Amino acid sequence: MPYALSGLAAAAVAASALLVAPVYSSGRTLLEANGPAAAWTLAAPVVFAAAPVFVRGRARRAVTVAAAAMLVIFCLLVSTGPFFLPAAVLLVLAARATRR
């Protein structure tokens, strides 16, 4: 559970920073340059990381493994993905730590 919570926190911090920090050479933020669509795109990894925190019981391990896999795929396919690598690593550790 501590890894899953830490992964959620890391994903939320990365998404928040990417929304408000200037990431373009012109000094614009993702939100200014791309509008609300940027927020929806950055919400996906936060939702992936949140899933294992809210699931209890027998499904927890399966949900944690699936969330870790989706977050790793997000990191590989999306241009902002590398910012979410710490959250992906923490979710992989959470999947390993979850009892079978």
C-alpha cells in the first residue's frame, strides 16, 4: 500500500507540474498551449495510479498489475510519459509487494 500511495502522489505531482510549469521555449504551459485537452491527457496516469489505492480484497493484485502495465505503456507512448516514470516504478514495486 505505501508504494501505491507514493505512486499516486508522484503521478499527481507530475501532472500538476506539467500543467502549470512552462514547458515550451516560448514560456507557455501545456494548459495554455493545448487547452483543456492537456488536462484530460494528464489525468489518465493519475487515474491509473489511483486505481490500486481504492481497490480492496482479492482484486487488488490484478488491478495493481494492470495499472502498473498501463502506466508503463503510457510512459513509453506519450511525449510527457517520462515525467511519470517515478510513478510507474512505484506501481511496479506495489505490484510486487502485493500478496497473491
